[in-house]
Amino acid sequence: MKTGVLVLWSGCLLSISLSLVHFAWVATPSERLMTLAVLALAAGSLHRK
């Protein structure tokens, strides 16, 4: 059970790390703008609580 949870968390952290690398070095300006807009919308919806 603990091994499965550790593997799951490791996979999530790896996915987040790779997406940050993609955002920083590979993404086109339109992808960056869309990603920042989605993050701003998510932050705004959390703040409205």
C-alpha cells in the first residue's frame, strides 16, 4: 500500500516537473498565455469562496 502511494506521488511530481520544463523552454507564446489564463481563472475561483 505505501509503495503504491509513493509511486503515485512520484509520478505526479514527475508530471508537474516535466510540465514546468515544457512551459519554460518549449511552449509557444500562445500556450504560455493560455496556461497563465487558466491558472488565473483557477486562482480567481478559489479566491471567491
